[in-house]
Amino acid sequence: MIEVIHNTGNRIDILINGKVHSHDMKLALDTLIEESENIENGVMVYRIVDFKFPSLAAMAVEFSRMPKLLRVMKKFTHIAVLTDKKWLKKASELEGKLFPYLEIKAFDFNDIEEAEMWLEAAA
């Protein structure tokens, strides 16, 4: 399951819990693209509860929307990733190095206050 929530003005929250299938991915990416339309200098919070690799069909949906997703990512400056998996923390921060305009920082899952303070300081 993946859920996209337009939290406040320039903030999007994404919750990932368990296996993501193609219909979940399509709905989430369409929502992300739509909700990000008027965002500038945005921030994002990813909460990864129980990560399972997405299905191949879900990954195909993501790849098919890659040009739009890359344009969406330029609307954001900071992403906080909340997870208890060390490898996901490292992978998310490594991903941030691929986008010079975007800073990604990983936090322990329960450190939402620390993550929100980091996002507020970045604004």
C-alpha cells in the first residue's frame, strides 16, 4: 500500500506499508503528480512502515511515468525519510546525491519531530 497526502501548502507526505502493486503505484503516482502541480520549493516526508519490494508491474508503472516524476522532483528541495531499516536510510540518502537540487535525509521511524524540525529549518 502506498498513500500520498498533500499535508499543507508545500508539503507532501507519502506512506508506504507492505507490498505495492501496479494499481497502488498508478493511483499514488497520479495523486503525487496532481497534488504537486502548484508546489514550489516543496518538502516531502516518506514514512516507510513495512517495506516490501514492489511488484514488477508496479515498477513498470513507475518507469512509465519517469519523465513526469523527474519534473515533479524538481518542485521539492528536501525530503525526510522515516524508516527503521538501515539499508533504506543509506539508499535514500544515496539517491539524494543523484539530484543536485534535492537534499534527502533519513531518520529513525519514530523521529518525526526531528525530521519536521529539519524540514522547517530548510524552509
